[in-house]
Amino acid sequence: MLGTGGPAGLPHPDCPCAACAAALGADARAATSLLLDGALMLDLTPGAAFAAARAGRSLGGVRQVLLSHPHDGPAVEVPAGLPQPGRVPDGRELALLTGHRVRAVAMDAPGTGYAVTGPDGQRLLYLPPGGAPAGLENGFAETYDLVLADVVARPDALAKLRAVRAIGPTTDVVAVHLDHEVPPGAEVRRRLAAAGARAVPDGTTLAVGAYEDVPDVPRRTLVLGGARSGKSVEAERRLEAFPDVLYVATGGARNGDGEWAARVSAHRERRPGSWRTAETCDLVPLLKDDGPPLLIDCLSLWLTDAMDAVGAWDDAEWADGGERALRARVRDVTEAVRATRRTVVAVSNEVGSGIVPATASGRRYRDELGRLNAAFAGQCEQVLLVVAGQALVLRG
């Protein structure tokens, strides 16, 4: 990996943003460029010869240089001894004397992807910045050992590839074209891991077919946060690289409530078009069934519905069986989460850190939500607390 950054590198020249200011050391990245088996270069960038030298590699054996996307700015000087770079027309295949076969993959944005098969049969897919493969309705004939893609800007590219099984459980997904949309360091690593991807520093040598470093995506995640903290955005982000997600909306339609309708509309517009929506509070059957990932938004509204059903707002009904009935409902849900085989991301409000509710029913809801969150979190591999749009990992 001669470079792993966006076309302008990271940090951007003269950019004052916080992400660029923090892009130091291993988090500083040159524009993405790959050297495959010393024979094939994908994307020629300024300083490629120096980058190769720093990585202990020589460009003397390079027999083909291919470009994946238009390059802005002045023309890049071709180092002495390298062949002139070019691009392969979409759908065409190039065979090298070294035994590598390169097929050009059409993109849904300007640029060309390259599917490379090595002499030993191992397969690599390289996508340009901001691009996802086009025409996947016909599927891919192969599952790749290594995929290098713009995971941060186009997580939907991974979802499309997973839908046609071009990415499998042992595919090593490495993020390239990393830019300043996400702060570097721990934050970008956390976001990539949620998508089943990872980042590597410039100069890293990757062994195609070695998948020991592929991150395990948590199967059950609870995302907590206060009002407008960004918890729903964080939950949606964790599944946007996966296809066929079922979004479970527990709030209902609330006919006649314009403000609620505006909230629902904003959520729908954020979600990928391939996701389906189910408006229900009946979570146990969904958790017991096999199927695509579930995004449950949110447990707070599920609890409101459950407390309505058992008469928990009335002191007499609460004492006369309501409390026992609610405990049973919470137990059923948490047991279903524990046994589920589906990937689950659930959202809930974190309450009780501020003003004490003025009513007994308000205090009851606060207490029961705290108990529900604790019980649900106990069954999850990862628990996050979102504060001011920043996700703090509490578990996992």
C-alpha cells in the first residue's frame, strides 16, 4: 500500500479542520496507490517512487500501471522506467505476462474498478474513490479474498457486494481513499470495524487470502444516548454496509401529529432505499426468526407501549399485577435477544441523569427504562453511549 488516503491525501494542504489537524504519524496518508506483487500498479500518485522506497519495495519490476479515476491538478510525473499509465475499458480483461488477469469493473460514478486474479488464483477487487460497482443485478461470479474500497464515503458499495456474495465472511475489506470526513485514529477504526472493514497505514504489505485480521462485526449492539445526541444516526451507520436491513419502528404513525410525522420522514430519508420498515412493538417473533439484520428504534417507545398494555401508569393496576406483567415482557425480549441468530442494533434513550420527573408515573418510566437498558445491554457484545454526536464504547 503505497498510499491509503483520498486523492488530496490526508491531511489536506492548508485545511484547518479538526480531522486534518489530528492526521499525524501513522494517520497521515498519501493518495491511494497499490503495488501488486511488484508487477502491477493501481493508481499512480505523486511520490510513488519514494513511497515504494520507504516501504522497502522497488518499482523496477512494474509491467503495467492502471488508473482508476480522473486525477485533478497537474499531471503526475511518471518515474523513469515505469510504463505509461492507462485505463482498461469497462468489461474488458487484460492478461499480463506475470500471470495476473485484470478485469475492468463498471462503476456508478466516474472511474473504473479492477478485479485482479493472481497467478495462484487469489482474487482482489479495487474500487475508485466515491464509486460502487454498477450492474450487480447479474451478480458476481466470484467471492473476493481482498476488497479495497472507499468504505467511509460509500458503505453502500459493501452492501451491494455482500448482497451478491462478492464479499464473504473471510473477505478482508480494507478501507482506502480515506479522507477527512471522519476523525482519524480510534474513531475511524471503530466505524470501519462496525462495517467489517479495517484501515492500514501507508507502506503496509497485505497478504491476499490471509483473513486473520478481518474484524468481527458485533452481532448484538445497544446504542444509548439522550435527545438529539445522534444515537439513531450512529445505529443506522453501523448497518449501512449490509444489505436487506429490516428497520423496526416502535413509535407507530401517530396520525395527526405533524411534528412526529416530520421526525419519521427525516429518519426514512436517511435510510438506504434497500432497507425495509416494519412498524411494530412485537419484537420477540422478529428476534426468534432468521433473517437479515434488525435495527430497532427504539426501546424507549417499546417500553411506553408495554407500560400502556399492562396499565403501569395507574398505581393500583401497577400494584395489582402490572409490575409483574411488565417484568415478564422485558424478560421475554431480553431472552429473545440472547438467543437470536440475527444481527441486531437497538437504540434506546439514556435517562435519569438530569431532572427528577415530577410525577410518580414519570419516575416509574425512568426507573423501568433504566432496568430495561441494563437488561438489554447485558445480552449485547457491544454497548455505545452517544454524547454530542460522539460515540463512547462502553462494552466491546
